[in-house]
Amino acid sequence: MNVPLATEVFSHNVSVAMAIHQPICDKLKDSTPTQKFIDLVFNLIEAMSSRIPRNALYAEGNCRKKQVSIVIR
């Protein structure tokens, strides 16, 4: 796996670009689920690679990234 390429493909910018071009491009008409999936993967990568504890994934109930792990399961 090429990790830098994966983080580039599953970035928030790709999701935003798809949303912007969705009304224009016929191939992106039904891309809303893909955009949501890209955002979920982006949040998961961000939580797993965070060097700051407040942005990381942890077990307590007040964890901001805990919703990512619940959706992925």
C-alpha cells in the first residue's frame, strides 16, 4: 500500500471537489455516498495519525473521533 497516495485520495479536498463538480459532471450525479465514505476514511486517518491527544482516538465517552470507530464497525 502506498500510504501517502491513500491519504491524498481519501482527503477532504477530494470530497469537496466531488461536491462542487457534482451538478456539472454527469458521472458524479450519484456520488454523495462516496463523498461521505471519503470523509469517514479521512477522519479515521486523521484520528489514527494524530500527534495531539485531543485530536486522537481514545476510549472515553467524550472523544470527538469516537463516532468514526462506531461507524466503521
